[in-house]
Amino acid sequence: GARIAGFTITNGGSASIFAYGVSLTIDHCIISGSDQGIATNQRAVIRRNLITGNSDYGIFVGSDGEPEVANNLIVGNGADASGLVLYQSGGVVRNNVIDANGITGISVSEPPTALVTDIRNNIVSRNGWYGVSAYAFDGGLQTIGYNNVWDNGWGDYDDVEAGTGSMS
């Protein structure tokens, strides 16, 4: 697949990187100043990026997406922004720092198909609403654990348990 690496992308309008219908690797980029930093619905690999200052979402994954989101710094996205949204999608979310986003650090809704969702080893802190909000997590294909979630405005977890090994 295609690869975007080592770029600074600012003020991209509705999305700095819009990758619907394309599997893409996004690596070592600085992404800021758009409505959505990254928008995808595929098996994107999103790793080692700084995603900040976007007004709606740091990363938005739409229906049936299944990305790997790892080792990113997702911070300071706007007052109406969530850090990472998995909307009716799955994915592996590991080793990220998700801090000081206006709404929720990680927001997940149940995938409509049998997609795996695994949220592990993240630091999720100081977000305006919740640290992790996950609707209809089944504990089988959707798992969570070993996260450090703290000091989020409305609570650390919404509609999901912290999971094994998590700190809060």
C-alpha cells in the first residue's frame, strides 16, 4: 500500500489525510489544524505521529475500518474534538499517549461485523469528557486492558470496564 512518512501536514481543511478506500501507512508525521487529522475506513497503519490541534477528531475511523494505531501522540485536539474515534469499526490501539482532547480520548462503537478491537498499553489523560468510551463492547472480539487512564473530566471509563491490568 501507499505510505506517507516524515511530513508536516497543517490546515488541511476537512481532513489532513483522507484515506477512504485506500490502505495506507502514515508514519512519523505531524498532523494539525484540520477538522479531522486523519480519516480512514481501511486497514491503515497509523504510527509514530504527532496529531494535535484538529477541531473535530485527531483520528476518525469509519465503518468497517480495522487500523493499527500505535505509538502516536494524540494531544490537544479542540474543545469539540475526540482524540481517536472508532465508529462501527475495529482495530488495534496500542502504546499511544492520548491527552487533553476536548471530548473523549478514545471513543468506540461496536463494529457491525466480526472485527477485532484491542485497546492496550495506552496513556489516556485529561480529556474533557471520558478517557475511554466504548458502547456494546462484548469482551470477546473487543478487548481492553493494561491502560493508564486518569483525570478525565466526566470519568475515566464510560460503558466499558477498565480491563485487566489497567490503572485509573
